Amino acid sequence: MASCSTRGPSSRSRRVAALRVCAPRGARRAPEVRTHVVKFELSPETFAALRQARAILEDEHGANLDDDGFVAMLAAAVRDRGEGGGRHAAATSAPARRS
């Protein structure tokens, strides 16, 4: 079994070594799973529509949804609407905004 070692006596090196998983040389590390912060600037009308969509999905689900659950269900609802082969009407009716 290989042991982890640090290259210097610094406190940072020891902390990094403590967090690192020891693996044989050449072994692939599993990708880090992390959450992402997403920010949107919405008009009042779009924000109201988003709140309404959340309320509908929470009513269908029978419980309050956290942000991740809400976005996952919203994406699934759009993705599962059917395979029409083209863009959906909602995707083409919204005006494009450039900043």
C-alpha cells in the first residue's frame, strides 16, 4: 500500500495531502462531483411564469421541491414533451435578448 507524502513542511501541503486519496501511479481519479450556482436576470413576467411553473410541479409532486429538484423536473418536462424533430414552440416564441 502506497503512502501519501507531502513535498514540504507547510501547513497547506499537509491539508492537501489529508484530503487527497492515495492511489497507485497512473490510476485515474474519479471526477469530482460538485454543485453549480446558476444566476438568471429575469423580467417580472418571466419570474412570475417561473414561480407558477414551480407551483404546478410542486402540486403534481405533492411536496415542496428544492432548487435542484425543481430544475430537474422542469428540464425533464421539456425534454419528455415528445420528439417532434424540430424546435418547440416555446423555444421559438421567446424573444432573444443580448447583453
